[in-house]
Amino acid sequence: MPENSDREELAILATSLRRHLERRQRVGIRTLAKGTPLEVKPALAGKDNLLGGTVDDLFAENSAALQTQSLEELRAAIGDCRRCKLCSGRTNLVFGVGNPHAALMFVGEGPGRDEDLQGEPFVGRAGQLLTDIITKGMGLKREDVYIANVVKCRPPENRNPEPDEVAACEPFLKKQIDLIRPKIIVGLGKFAVQTLLQSKAPITKLRGNWRSYHGIKLMPTFHPAYLLRNPADKKLVWEDIKKVIKEMRGENG
Ligand code: URA
């Protein structure tokens, strides 16, 4: 069985391969041979830089993103992303925001309407609640932490991201985490936590208990949008956040 990271890389390569084949098919290319330059109808040559080259080019696009050394380079390598179908409905790709050396990182599900319009995660009503947790609850500034989502483009009608969308985008979250190397990740809500932990356990069972994400301490908690609908559960999130504060101060043993 391949390791998780191998599986992610395979998933992203498969998505890249499918997109590439679809583009080639659209211009009448139906065969592919490793290392062989592909002939392109002269009228179309140069119109799309993915139409030239060889099969080896298929792998270059994503491996370039995964080999970047900074968040700026990663953002640039993701580019005007067309790796999954969410690209067709987005206004802005919402990459992430905050301190590139943050000790604390928050991970949500995916951009909503406000985030899509502004290009920044957690800026709507749920975002205001998250900002309150960070500033009023933890005594930090938004700029002290890093905030990102599992998928970078808004799912239509705020539906859950679909497996192919997560497969295409999650490697970039993983790379963000790898570049930031936070001490602690707070997973916001069922979708983000289950994705990060590759778990199907309910968030009610996962929240409040320390877990590990590739060696980084992960605290699962409820999503701020859930808290807007269920304000009585804010006290549970506060308990989780108090554990995070203690851990950041080195007070957990
Ligand atoms: N919900 C999320 O999960 N992420 C955002 O950025 C906004 C709302």
C-alpha cells in the first residue's frame, strides 16, 4: 500500500494527467508516448503552452509547486489554477493569510462567498468569530497566526468539497504546513479535521483531544460557522482553545 503522501502525489498527478489529456483530445491528439514530442496542429501551436512538449511535461506542473521553498513561490506555482472543477465558479483563489513563520495555524474547509470575493480566508461572519477567538480569546493578532483552508476555491452553494477537489488541492495545504512548520494546528470543523486526520470519526468525538498531523500537534474543534448556529457550544471551543493556549505557553506538562 502506498503511504499517504504517495497517495496524495499520485492523486494530483492523476488529476494533472486527466486535464492534460482532455486538452490534447480537444485539439485532436489521441496518443501519448513517453519522451516523444507531440505534433500539434500548426494553427493551434503556441496557443496553449501545455500543447507542446512531451509526456514528461505532465509531471512538471505539480512537482514544481511541491518543490517550492516559500509560500510566495508556492502561490506563484499554483498560478491561475485549473486543477479541479471549482475553478469555473470562483472569483478569487483563496490561498491563505498570516505569518509565514506562525507557531499556530488554523485550517478550515474552503472559502465561502465573502472569502471568494475578497480572496482572504475567514473574513465573513464565521471569520469574524474566528478573529474574536484569536484576538479576544487568545490575545493574539490575526497577523500572528496563519489561516488556510483544505480547498482554495469556493464550492458552489458552499457545499462540501468533493473527493476529486480535495485530492487536487490538499497537497498544497500540506505544502503550506510543511513550509510554515507550525507548532500547533487547530482544525476547524468536521470536514477539515477528518481530511487532515484521514478519519471518519465524528467531530463531536474528535474535538478537544490532541492528535498528530505528521508530527505536528493538532487540536480538532468545532467550525465557527457551526458555532453561529449553535452558540451554546462556544464554551466547548473555549475549552479546546484553552488547551492550545497552555500548549503554546509550554504549560502542558
Ligand atoms: N469557512 C471556511 O471553512 N473557510 C473560510 O475561509 C470561510 C468559511
